[in-house]
Amino acid sequence: MSKLAYKQVLNGDKTNLIGEHIVPVSVILTELNKIKNINLNSISDTIKKHSTKAVITKPEDQRLRALGLQKPMPDNWCGNDIMARYKHAKIDLVDKPYKEVVKMYNKHFKMDEHKAARPLN
């Protein structure tokens, strides 16, 4: 989850968030095609290495698109740094899964009939 998405959710706003693969699926497929000795372990290892997901804000997604990084990794990507797109777009992540952040939010806030977040007393 990006720092901006994290702050947004903690402030009660769960709108305009986008869940996406840190390494695009098309790139993962390309990486799978590069495997020389195909077996269950090599396929599993490649998928595990590259299949992390993140939640980012809509403006962060637009930044990725503007940089031409919606589907590809940066030109200098060597296959190891799964964070390359995010680093290139200056998107910082926090080590908090989205579901965990929503649970924290739900524990500390409740929604009234107008959908405004209010602290629980």
C-alpha cells in the first residue's frame, strides 16, 4: 500500500484507490517464458517473486501511466527489483496490507448515515 493510500484510508477515505500488481501481469508472463528449465518449482518461484500487489491512489496510477509504466517495467529493469516502477514514479509503499489498514480504520471509526468518518468514543 502506498503511503498516500495509507494516509487516505486512515483519514476515512476509501475512494479512488486502485489495487494493482507491482510487476504487471504481462511482465510476469514474459518472465515465465524466459525460464529455461521449466518445472513446478521454477514456475512457482517466478510467480511468488513477481506477484506482489499494492493499493495506490488514482493520482499515483496516473503518474505511472504518464511515465509509460502502466504495463511495462522501466527500460533498465533487470528482472530483480520488483519495486522499479514505483521507484521510478516516486511512489513509496508502507508495509501494511490493505485489509489490515481497513480493519484498523473500522476499529477506530464508524460511518454515520452521511458516510462521514467519526472517531468512536
